[in-house]
Amino acid sequence: MLRRGFHGGGHVLVQRGLVVYDRHCAAAEDIGRTDENRIANLQRDIARIVAIWEDARNNFAGEGGPYLFGEFSIADAMFAPVAWRLHIYNVPLPPVAAAYRDTMLAHPAMIEWHEAALKETEAHAHYDCVAEEYGGPR
């Protein structure tokens, strides 16, 4: 499960379905489109990410730290954008995955990334309107 998740591009649908744009989010490919198949695929992808995170935390992290394999690693860096997207879209997560997401959001590099994004001055109303449909920017 873990190997397949890391090498199989498991979070591509999340990247395509939950796009981070500056300070806001937008549905990626067809803005405003409600495609049941795309939504089902996105939900399946999120469930797979949760399973990967829970597997790593429960089976490999031990007491070594709060990240996937205990201490911060390249695996955590790979999942940083995914954690951010799940946070911005208020995706409900089970406790282990939610704790990992929160740990990632508290990482100094993630805080710096967020602060830099808030300073962006370029805006596109088209994307901002879609963000509002998803509950507004965080």
C-alpha cells in the first residue's frame, strides 16, 4: 500500500481537483463544473491518501516524531501541497490523518510558504469567485 501510494502518483487527482491559487482555491480543470465521476475519483484519491498517511504513521513513525516516518523526511515534503489543499478545502479527515495534516501546517516552512502566499498581489476574479463557492478562502 505504502509503496504504491508513493510511486503511483496517488495524489494527482487531488492536485487536479483542488487547486491552490495564490490565497484562494478553485476547481481545477473545468471551473464550476459538477462532474460526478470527477468527484468520485477525487473522493477515492483522498481516501487513498488518508490510508497512506495512516499506514505510515501507525506502522513506521513509532515514537520518532509526528511526521510520516517519525522525523521530517522527503515523504513529508512531497505531501506538503496535499496537506495544504485538504486544509483549504476543509476536507474532513479521520484523527490520525488530521493530526498529521495539522503537524504539517505547523512546520516552519509551511508557515513561511503561507505567509508568502498572503503577500501575493496578483489576483484573478475568476478563481476568487470559485473559491467563494467552496466556502471562501481560509
